[in-house]
Amino acid sequence: MSLWLGLLSLLILHTRTHGFGILPGDSLNHLEITERAILNVTVQVCHDLAAAEGADFTFPLKPFSAEGVAVVCGAPKSSKSFRQAITFITLRNIRVDLRHALNASFHFDEEMFGQGRNIISEGVEAIKASNVQENYEAARQKLGEICHPLQDFYSHSNWVELGNKFPNPNLLLSDVSIGNIADESRATCRSCDGDDCRNNILEDIIEENILTSGYFGVVPLTSTKPKGKCSHGGAVDQTSNIDPIGGINKDTFGSSHGHLHTEAANMAIAATSALLEDIRKAAGDRAFLQMLGLSKGSSKALCFVIDTTKSMSDDIEAVINVISLLINSEEITENEPAAYILVPFSDSEFGPLIKTTDPKVITTVIDSLSITGGGDEEELSLSGLQLALSGAPSNSEIFLFTDAPAKDKHLKNTVIALIERTQTVINVMISGSTLTNRRRRRDDSQPKQSRISAEDTQLYRELSQASGGQTVEVTKSELAVAISIISDTLNSSVVTLLQSARNPGNDDDFPFIVDETITNLTVYITGRSVTFTLISPTGESQQSTDTTGSLITSSRSAGNLQTLQLQNRTGLWEIKIVSIYPYTLKVIGQSPIDFLFDFVEESQGTFEGFDALDTRPRAGVSGSLLVSLTGSATATVTEVALVESWGSEEIKGVVDPQGSGNFLVNFDRIPSVEFVVRLMGRDDGFNNGASIFFQRQTPTNFRSSNLTITADSTSILVPTEVFSLPFSVTSHSRGGNFTVRATNNQRFSSTFPTSLSLKTGDTVNGTVTLSLPRKTPSGTDVTLTIEVEAPRGEDMNYVMLRFTVINPITDFTQPQCELLTLQSNCSDNCSLSTWTLFVRVHDGAQGTGVDHVRLRTGNGTIITNPAADNENVTMVFYSSSCCSPDMELLVADKIGNVGTCYYSSRESSPAAFSMSTRVTQSTLLCLSIVVGALILTERGFY
């Protein structure tokens, strides 16, 4: 396990080799432990869902991969979002080593057992609350953070040395003991016998089952530990040179207790699996899979941000009809969105954000939109976008409908920052009309006189271009056609081959590669008076004025948008565009092969390594990307370039393969202008070993900065406490007075310095405070963005942090089951007989109430009925054929405490067992996970 000495494959600590990937070797690390647990539990969930639905299930081939698991789960088009979720969770796991390296609580060092357990149990509460609110990204963030200390417990403590064969079930709970912890004054270790530390833990500690862990320090001369205590061990740990000499960590086979590395790593896998199972029970199977980016449809949300002012009265009916058609076209298909979001706005207000997974609900809400306001020519369109971007999952699609300029132009940088962080696509539909036009009858097919100036339209263009979307200027009658054209991009298999823009317009040539996996090859062009020439891989050409050529199979246009459907011919294409006006070009197709990436930077902390950025990369200096390929186990990256968005300059990086589809790409310089990431690759395993070459590009445009902003804090907010977040700003290019803005998606009351005075190279600190209403629900997702802008707006950077609200918890007990009746008339012919039971589920007088009761095992019929006069009680009736003699209920309260109740009809005195304490339930959970793991090992799960 990579914990302190570069053992995590993505971290090379205290060496000059920065490998941020999976390194060859026998030792297991945090990335492998976490990913293995996620894949195993996900397969088990999908197996159980298939069994419950009476469907066949085929276990994937070993070793498991995100792509293989997504396929057997019936969600092959979710493989990219599944891989993205796993990568995000593991990177958050890694970050603990980089940002909390010397905080013993995060690693269970220095016998900080209570503090470490509190980090885990508080995190579990936050994950469950986030899942209830369907804030899955917040849940993933906290999951990665708490996996690290959970796994470290088995490598850094003596749990394995004490002879334990199963994980500690109480690490997930906040109100029970995790073991008999050594007193501060009690000696726990003797010095190792040279390099042999196998017997350095004192015999009485082992015999009395006393829990201890090693001390750790990196500063020579000042690092210390209490007399007689164990050390972590290793070359970096200065306390391991203090009597008793040596250490007890099991991070790798070469560690002080490396002979127990395999046992500790397997225990960590089982413990991580138990954590995931606990989260699964509270969330339910479908919500659990959504948390991991797996769904039958798309993982994206479909968002509508709609201008509801009086100026839209002529167009709102058309907008509603078009949205209804769009929703209906995606419903019950493999592209059905994970959620639907609506944000209305006017000239005086915006919101609320309405989010639902039910297309009928969102259609009803949109149908009921009312026209309000309209006294001003400008509207709060960017406020609506900000709210939608903050509430939608990453990689979603937003459609903005308006006929007016933005009233809140000051939010432009905030919206662009959210676009960069979420990589969400924004399409802007402008149907402008003047007051004079609205007072007279007119032909809807004629162009409207827009009340949006060229400058105002350019703002919308910049936002859509930054996201990889389109800004389309249409009449009411053209709106349906425009939406139909753009809706083709909603397919979850869409990949971007090329995207570029020119402003001002100029003639230019744009090459792009089409590979054998591409289908539905499509070109989008926006702009006025644009002509083009297409050249195929065979040299055949077709001009925009030629309607009889063979390269373009179909074309459509609406307003300033035109789209071309091309023949699927593999090889190098070229499109030559001629225009003196601004234009955008986008080429897409559908393919399973795509890529993910993160900007990463070298850690400036105690240990060397790389950390994913929450801000823009620094301009003009070296930088790195961590790239992962999806959709093919045999594909490799041959080139990655940062390409200027509004021009043709590009900077190519040096690709360093890391294994398992991961690549570290190092650049000598990050561009100082807006850019996209373009990837070239090769797949040697296509079609019986034939090689193909492919090109992919990010739809999102990115920016760099000469400002550095850093901020880090716990990701949990408590409504009863004022939250303070320190941050620091460094200017690398110039000094002066810098403007500071801090915004949050919940519009909570906040304070922050509105400006900071900086000198070149200096760092200045500031603090943002947040005050939450006392009744803020647990699980509320808070996104805080801190922006710093240079004098005259010459530069800007931001840091974006996500928090989860957790109310103080006093209920630590799961609901209980009380068997009222169990009747069975089972005979030798089980298909002709039945058994029934009646159960009362209650959460106690002081409980938060029964949230849900689900059938976990059994093929019978279950009927639940909450008591009318007591929300703490739910009545359960169950009836089943005697061919299914066992049943198990999963019962959860409103804050995520989960229990199980088991009943059987197979004995003359039917067995009935209900978990009476959380300790017992957790212990059995761990036992079931470990036994399951042993079974899965035999079936090829590991």
C-alpha cells in the first residue's frame, strides 16, 4: 500500500522519478486496493439486480476492468463515466497522502485511533446524506477521502499482528469502541533485530489484544516519540532511529513488517468492500450504481435554463414544445439522461433549480412556466447558468433559451470556471425580437430583429465555445430544427474529433482523422456567410455549393447553424473554410474509444508526487496531464497536444506510459491562451489484431493563469457553525490590487476580502466565511468558487471546492424488526404451498424514522405500509412460495443507519433473526464480505 514511501503507484515519493501511474511491482497500493473493491462490489450489485429481475448474468473475465463490468451490468455506454468515477475516487484517496502527510489522524499513526475513526464515520454520514439528495459527485469525493485512512489502518496498526482474520467492523461507526487501545505511557515495541522486525511488538501487547500503531516524523533531530512506542519505520521516518529502533508498517513487501503485506492489503480490500456495501444498503442498488457513474441510460443531466420574461411571450410556447419533444425523444432509450434540471430566470430573479429523474415531472413543470417581469432589456441569464452548472453532474448538457442580453455580465468568469471544472456543454438558443415586432403580426419564418447587440451575442458565443457547444440565432419556426440538429450530440457514445473557432474570421484548413470505430460522422458549422470545401481520405472533394457530391449524405440548417452528415470513410480528412466573419467548427462521431484527463501538478508538500488541480494550470511554465483511455484495453496514446482554440499553434507533450491505460504527459510549456487537448492514439487489437489510428479532442476549452490560488479544508459543513476557509494568492507576473470574488451555489451568506494587494512573487492570505441557515438539510451540496482577477482584468484564476452539509447526529441505532406472525404450510411439493409473515419495523422513540424497507433476499411479494400515526413504524407483509424458503429485509432510517432482518420457513420452528445491535450487524457484514471475497477468488474475481 502506498502510504508514506511512494508506494501508491501514482506517487513516487522521495525520488526524482515522477510516475503518476501504476508502476511494476508486487506490492498492492491504494489505487489497486480501491479499484479492486469497487469493481468487485459493483459486479455483486449487478449480479443481485439480475437475480432479482430473473435475468441471466455472466461474470466478466478477469482481471476486472471498468469496461468489462459496465458491459455485464447492462450499461456499456456508461463505461467512460464509470472509469471517470473510479479515477476521481482514487485521486481523492491519493490526495490524502499529499495534503495530510503529517496529520497522524488520516493515517492511524501515533495511536490516533479515535480521531481516525471519526474521520471515517463522519465521512460515511456525509456520503449517505449526499446520496439521499442525489449529489453523487460529493459522495464520490468523500468516499475517496475516507478510503485512505480506512486502508491505512490495516497497514499502520497491529490489527493484523494481533491475529485478526477479518476487518474491524467498528471503524465505520461513531459510537462504539474500535478496540483496546494502548495507554499513552505503555510500551508497545522493542528494537528490531537488525533488519528483522518480525517480533518487535511486545508479547504482552499481543497476548492482551492491545491496539497500537507506529509513530512517524520526518524532521531530523526534532522528531520524537514516547518511550517504548513503536515507529512507523522506513528510511524517511526519523522516529525509527529512536529506541525502540525499527517499525511496524506493512506498506510494501520491503517494509518493516513487509512479511504481512499481503494479509494487510487483502484486509484493506475487504474493509473497503464492507464500506461500499454499507453505502449500498443505505442508498439502494440503483442509487449506488449512479454514485459510481453507472446507469442504463446516460450519466449526464439534461438541463434547461429558460428566460421567462414578457419579451419571450411569443416564443415560450415554441420553447416548451421543443423541450417536450427533446425529452420524449430521449426517454426510455440508452441515452435517457440521469436527471432533468430546470432553471427559470427573468430580469429580477432566477431559480429555483428543479431536479428530477422523472421526465413526466419535468415536462409538467415546464408546461406550467409563467411569464413574469420584463421591465428591463437585460436578464439574469448568467445567474441561471451558474445555478444549473453548480447543480448538474459533470459532463452534462445545458440548453439556454433567451432573447435578451445578460444583465449579470460580471459572472462571466464564474460561469467559465464552472464550465472548465464540470466540462459541461452549453448550447445557447437566441430568438431575439423587439417590442415593435411583438406588437404586430408577423410571419414566424422571417428573421426577427434581434434586441441583442453583436457584443452581447459574442458573450454567449464565448460561453458556448468554452464548453464545446453552439450559440444559435433562430426564428421561432427554426427552433425545433435547431434543437433537433444539436440533440444528436446527446448520445452517450459521442466523441469529438475536432473543434476550433476563428474570431475574426479567416480562411483556414482543418485536418481530422476518422478511424474504423467511428459511426455517424457529423460536422457542425456556425457563422454567417461561411463556405467550405471537404476533402476525403481518397482525395475526393465537395464544395458547400455542390448538392450532388458523394461526401455529404445529408445536410440541415437553422439560423446560423448548419450540419453535415458525412460518408464514413476512414483516414485523414480535411475541411477548408472561407469566411470573413466569426465561425466555429466541430466534428463529432460515435465510438467506444475516448479519453479522460486531469491537470496535475508536482506536490509542494512533505513528499514529492502529483496532485490533481482544482484551479487553472500555471501559464508559460511546464505542466502535466494524467490521461486515461477508455473503451479499449489494447489502445495506446501516441501524441497529446495543447492546441490554441482560436488559432493553429500547438504544444506537444512527452507521453510516458504508466500501465493499465494510464499515461503521464509532460509539457515544456502550458499555453498562455485558450486551448483544447487533442489526443492521437493507436489500437493494435482492433479486428483480429489489425492496427487503427484515432484522433480525439476535448470539447471543453481551457485557460491557464499566472495567478496561483490555494485552499484546502474539510469537505463537511455544519449549519450551527460559522465556516472559515483560509486561502492564499500568489502573482507570478505583476503586482497591484487584485479583485476577489467568492460565490456559492446555495447563496449562503458569506464574507471575504473584496481586494488584495500583491507584489510580484509574493503570497497574500485571505479568508472566506460561510454562514448556513440552521435548517439546511443534511446532504446539501455546496460549491464554493473563489476568483481572483488581476488589475484591468488581464488575468484570472479560481479555486473551486465542494462541501457537504451534515447536521449534528444523535441517532446511531438502525431500525429493528419485530416478528408479529409467521405462517407456513410448506409441503413436499413447494410450488403448491406458500408461507407468509407480518413484521413491524420500528426506529425507536428517539429515532429519526424509518426511511425505507427493501427485500434483499427472497423471491416473494413484499408490501410495506408506514403507520399513519407514527413515522417511526412501518408494517411489512411478505408472501412467498415455499420454493423460496428464506427472506432478508434491509431496513434503513432517515440518516442512513442500516440493519437487516432474516427469516426462514425451512424449519418446523421457523427461524427468525433480527440484528439487535449495530456492532453485530457490522460484524456479520464484514464476515459476509470476506467469505464472499473467498468465493469470488475461486471464480476469478481477484
